[in-house]
Amino acid sequence: MPTKENKAKNNKPSKAKNKPKHSKTNKKTKKSKAVNKKEVKSLLFRAALLLAGFLSLINVGFMYTVANPTVGFALQALISVALIFYAIFFKNIPKKIHILIIVLFVIPLAFSLFLGIYGNRSHIDYTEDVVIVLGAGVNGTMVSRPLAHRLNAAANYWFENPDSMIIVTGGLGNRAIITEAEAMANFLIWRGVSEDVILLEDLSTSTYENLLFAKEIAYQHFPDGFSAVLVTNDFHIYRAVRTAREIGIEVNPLGAYTDWYSWPVNYLREMMAVINFKISNMRYPIAFTSYPFSPYNRATPFISDSKKHLSFCLRKALLSQNNAFPPWHFKNKFISLFTISQISPLERKVFCFALKFLLT
């Protein structure tokens, strides 16, 4: 006979019987749903990368039609292709490589953000004597859009301070019929700026020469010294201000607007230019006169602490005088034109090495 205890035991529901029949299938479906969501997210991310890469390539092509080609074009094209390949081979790339790629993309973004913030700070007070406008691309006789933004900023400043003079800088570019300075002057006159206050510097081929020659012109009109506003696009302000300080000009920067669609090309180019500027700018204090080397012939001695400035002066002297003198006679004349004073033996060795390297 079964006892009451046995009956009670038999009546207890077993745990195995209470388990749902489809628990295993539910877990599988949940896992498959999670996998599907990850795959969808991955596909969307890859599609976004592909789209960004193709749009960036289209942007490079468009910019080529409206601006002079620079290293920024090549960099943006390389990044565009890299984005496309990254999207295609996304699944086959190890995790560590993913992290490295992200870091490599973040660095230029952070660099560009710094340049943009720095370039949009302004300390002008509308009492400056001179407005120096740095040149940019010219197509035929028409200024490019970046240059037009610079000139608009300069014109708006002059309307607030009509006693100032405007120095427009830039020689003959690749796609230009007239010099950048001439095209800039024409634009400013069209904007309503008086022709009498516009000074042309039409021999320069770089930011460094823009500022060096502009300084010479400014001193011709303000021999006792001058205060200056430096006008260029916001992404260019950081390097331009530091170049001006090297040459011996303290400037108040005025950053001009940059079109959004030109950000990648311009900021990538500027990032490389700043890196090159920092690497190549080794300092060797040398005192010398600028007279025979500047096309604007200001014979006042001044101190330069830039190896780049020294090299520039040597090259300019060589190019400007080479036709007038035989090489051996020119070298003797050239060496006699330099005035070296108060420099250490090490600095003297550096100077002589640079002189020998550039003249042989």
C-alpha cells in the first residue's frame, strides 16, 4: 500500500516537466537576432564609409575645377580611396588595425579643429596702419573664392578704418594671366576701396615671401614702424602669424571665411604645411643686411633667427645677380655683401656651411 508520504512525493511537480519546451529554440532565435543586428549595423557603417569615400573623391574633382591644385588634393584623394578600401575589407581587418585606423583619422580632425579655432580669434582694434592681405589662387584675371573671402574681409576692415593702407601680395600663379596682387587690387577697387591706399607686392611666390616683401613696402611708407593687420583664411592664420613673427612683424590676425566644401583640401594641405614649417624651421641667429637680397631694397640691418630666411636671401641673391656677374666674381661680391656680427663660432660654422651648400 502506498503511504501518504509516497503519494505526496509522486504528486510534486518535477522541475524537468515544468521547463518550457521551446527554451532552447528561444535562445537560438535571440542569438540570431543579436547577430543580425550587428550585421545590419556593420553593413550600415560600411555603406556610410563607402558613401563618404565616393563623395570625398567627387569633392576633389570639383575643387580641382575651382582652385589651384595643391598637396591637399592628393591627400584628400588618398584618404578617399583608403575609406573605400576600408569599407570593402572591413570584416577582414584585425581589431588592433581598426584602432590604428581610427587614431589616424582622429589626428587630422583634431589638428583641423585647432587650426579652425585659432584662425577665428581676432584681436584687431581698427587703429592699425597697414592691412597685409596674403595672396591665393587666381584664374585668368579673376580671384578664386578663398581669395575673394580674404579681400572682402580686408575691404570691410578698411571701411571701418579708412586711414589704413592695404598691401596686396602675390606674384604670377599657374592659371593666372595677371599677378595675384593686380587681381586683388582690381577686386578691392570694385568693392569701393580707394586706389590710392592700395600697395602692390607682385613678386612673391609663397607665404614667406608675401610677408617679407610686404614688410619692406610697409617700411617705405612707415619708416618709424607700423602696426599691421594680417588677413588670410582662418585655416591659414596659425602659420601666417608665426611666419610674420619670424620676419619681425607683429600682426593682429583677421581670419577670413572658408567655404565648407573646401575644408578637407585646405585643412589637409595646411596641416602638412605646418608640420613642414615646424621641421624645417631650425634657428641660427645671424645678423645681416637685407639690401642686396630684397627686390624692394630696404638697406636697414636687422636680425633674422630663421635658417629658412637665410636660405631664401641666398637664393634670391644668386638668382637676381647671376646674369650680371660671372659665377666666381659673383661669389666674391656676394660674400662681401654679408655683415656677420656677434655670433658664436658654432653659429659661424653653420652660416659658412649654408653658404657653401647653396653656392656650390
